[in-house]
Amino acid sequence: MAFASLCPAVTVECGKVGHSAGELHVREFLDACLHLSDIPAHPVAPHDVDLYHTVATVRVPRVFSFGFGEQPVDICFINDLDHLNFRELPPGTTLARLNGVDGMPLEVVDEQGLEVAQRFFRVESELLRTHRAVMPAMLTLDERVIRQDCLGYLMERYPLPA
């Protein structure tokens, strides 16, 4: 949107670094864009665009141990957590099993720096679940990345400009 008044602009999610399928996808996309005969003057049909913006960053506090699949840790995320990226999750989607954790096990900070974990997640019968529909992005299984940066981001649908 920052470039919208200057020129057409797009962000392309290409998957994990080093995966050739993502690299091929972006190469084909850019080639197609560069070979357009013209840029249409009419607006894009709403059903042809899914526009999201990042609304929160999700972190695992250092006081908790965590893992994926079946492990004896405080927060045991589902084995394929990273497969939830860029998929709109309905309320009640299970993300993790909690072992001896009281309360909310995640830190979720919005764009203003406010703690908003309860807005997006709930703990129910030792399970961490989504509280509302949400689109995760950049969820990772890499423990080093999670500890140094974050577990991932949450996005919400953004209304198309008129």
C-alpha cells in the first residue's frame, strides 16, 4: 500500500528459504508481470484478491519449554504447526497441548506494543486454541528462531481500498 500511489506493487510469499519450488514460483510470477501487454485500468475484482496485514507477533516466553509432536515439555505444539501458515484458521483450532502451564503460555503483542494474547487465543482443558478466526504467517518449527525472534505472526483480512 505504501507504493500504491506511485506504481503497482505486490508482496510475494515464496515459502521457505532454499526451497526451489518457491524460487520457481516467484520467477514465473515476475516473468508474467514483466511481460504484461498493459496494466489494466479497472480495479481488481474483490474475489480475486486476499489482502491481509500483520496485527500481532507471537512469542514463547523463556520460562516455558516447548517442542512439537509428542514431547514432555510445557508447551507441546502440534507437529505440523508450520503447515498452518497462510491458512485462515477458525475459532477453536488446537495449536498445542499444555503440561502444567497455568494461564496463557504465549506473549502476543500488537502493532502498538500491547499484550493481546487473550484476543487471539484461549486455554481450554490443557489445550491452546484459537479464540477467533486468524491467519498465521511465518510460523516456524526452528527452536533457535523461536527463541531469538518469535514463533510467528498473526494477520487479519484488510478491506480493499475503494
